[in-house]
Amino acid sequence: MRARTLPGTTITAPNVVLGLMRIAQRSDEQIRELVAAAREVGIDFFDHADIYGGAPHACERRFGEALRLSSAEREQVTIQSKCGIVPDGPYFDFSSAHIVDSVHGSLAALGTDYLDLLLLHRPDALVEPDEVARAFDELAAAGKVRYFGVSNHTPAQIELLRASLDQPLVVNQLQLSLPHAPMVAQGLAANMTGLDQSLQRDGGVLDYCRLHQITVQAWSPFQAGQGRGVFLGSPDYPELNAVIDRLAAGYGVAPEAIATAWITRHPAQMQVVLGTTTPARVRAAAEGSDLPLTRPEWYELARAAGHHVP
Ligand SMILES: NC(=O)c1ccc[n+]([C@@H]2O[C@H](COP(=O)([O-])OP(=O)(O)OC[C@H]3O[C@@H](n4cnc5c(N)ncnc54)[C@H](OP(=O)(O)O)[C@@H]3O)[C@@H](O)[C@H]2O)c1
């Protein structure tokens, strides 16, 4: 498993991590098996959010109840959570009170005294950066959150926050998979006419994050995007799956490893956030952590996923 110190932190983090968005209905034993499978392949970094699981903090609570980490065990793992989405609406709330309350709920549910990372989950149009700064100052001073980041934010939204914050924003978690890759594919078709791909929708977020040492975390790495389900093995993606399967056979790995490697091979040093609840799929994807896809292979995958490579 490839790992590095996350820029702006002292955290050594693997480039494949486990998201726990889908564990609400899993038993304690299943959660322990999933986490054990992750730990065995070097994944000691776990992604949560206050909203995962339907009821507030439901998945965080399942994780906390199943693992009951001792303080020594807690120190061996990195726990990240998110706040700012209010599902009952839905709407977004980056007020100081909401952020602080959410973190308190996360800590209680997870059974821990601190979060290693807290991300603002989705942009709040009504954001007042000084309110965010007040919450971050309070949480940092109390030792309840070590580092901060965002998710689904554009460069300008990050700049707006940065102007008020004392803490660096070290992570931006964004949707990215082979078929859903606008932030990667746009640059390939820049300044071309007649192509949807050439439209920049994200303010150049990938290059911005690279320039500012903000680690991009790729969420839903196996989903086609826009609610179209999993692309691996799907008859809707015959060309892509043919290339994935051929490369998987050549490297002697599972298809999940190739889909993971397309992201880890990118020089932005992104982290892939897996969402599977199947231990075998965690092991399979982890094999993509350091798979040296060649340039021709990487571009062939991009083309097979439907992106225009002029
Ligand atoms: N920041 C955000 O806005 C945001 C949004 C969504 C998610 N996330 C984070 O990203 C994580 C991953 O999201 P995700 O769950 O949508 O990602 P994913 O890893 O792309 O999808 C996992 C889902 O696909 C299923 N699946 C079916 N076939 C699969 C295969 N061959 N390989 C892998 N999975 C297969 C899994 O089922 P099984 O469980 O049965 O294996 C699981 O339901 C979440 O846990 C969460 O932490 C963040």
C-alpha cells in the first residue's frame, strides 16, 4: 500500500482508504471483518459523515459500537468525518453552532475524543467564513479536531474560506471514477468547440488542489455517476470493461484494482475512498494502490470510459 504524509499534516495516510457510508445495516461482526480486511492491506484511514446511514450519526455509531477502540487502537487509525449537510430539507448549514454540534455528535457516536480530519461536506450558499473560522478555532483549541478540509468545493469557494481561517484546508473530497471524471477529462478537451467535455464546471479544481497541496480524495470510485450504478461488470460499459479485464488479466489483479489504479496513477497523489462493504473487494481494490499503469494504458482506459482524447 502506497502511503505518504498528507501535506499540511503529520498524518501518514494510504492512497486507498475506506468509506463507511453503507454500513448502517451491517452487523458488528461484518463491520469488524470489513475493517480487519482493510487493516490487513494497509488501510488505516476511515471516512465518515454525520449524515451517513439515514438517522443522524448512524454509520458513525455502528462503527463505534462494533469496534469499541481502546485509546491505543484509536491512535493507530485516522478517522475523518464531515458535517454541513442537513438531510431534512435538504439544506446546508456552515454556522458555527451547527459545525460544533455536529462534531460533538460524531465524537459521541464514534466513541472517540477527537477527529483527525473534519471536512465541510458540500458548499453552503449562505456560508459566512468568519462563522466557520469560529467553529474551527473552538474545535482545534479543544483538541477535538486535528485538521480541516472540504468536500465538493471549487477553488473560489476554498479561497473564500481560506481568507478567514487560521487552519489550512488540507483535503478536498470530490466525486471521481473512470466514467465520472470531468475534473480530469476537461483539460484534455480545453478550448475545443462542440464538446460537452470542454466545458469547465469546477473552476479547475484538480490543478488548483495540486498547486495548493490540497489532497484530493476520490469518492464513489466504482460508480458511473448520476445514479447510473456500478460500472464494473456492467453491460452498459462493454468497451471499458473489456479494457479493464484485459489489463487486469495482464497484471494478475482484479478489475477493481485497475479502476483504482486509474486514479492512484494520476500524479496528483489522490486518495481513493472505497465504499464497498465486501472484504474481498477491499482487498482487490487495494492491489491498485501502486499499480504502475503506463501512459498508453491510462489513456486507453480514459478513451474506453468515453472521454475524448484528441
Ligand atoms: N463527499 C461526498 O459528497 C461523498 C459522497 C458519496 C460518498 N462519499 C464517500 O465515498 C465512499 C465511497 O462511495 P461509494 O460507496 O459510492 O463508492 P463505491 O466504492 O464506488 O461504491 C461501493 C458500492 O458499489 C457496490 N459494488 C458493486 N460491485 C462492486 C465492485 N465490483 N467493486 C466495488 N463495489 C461494488 C458496493 O457493494 P458491496 O458493498 O456489496 O460490495 C457498494 O454498494 C463512501 O463510503 C463515503 O465515505 C463521499
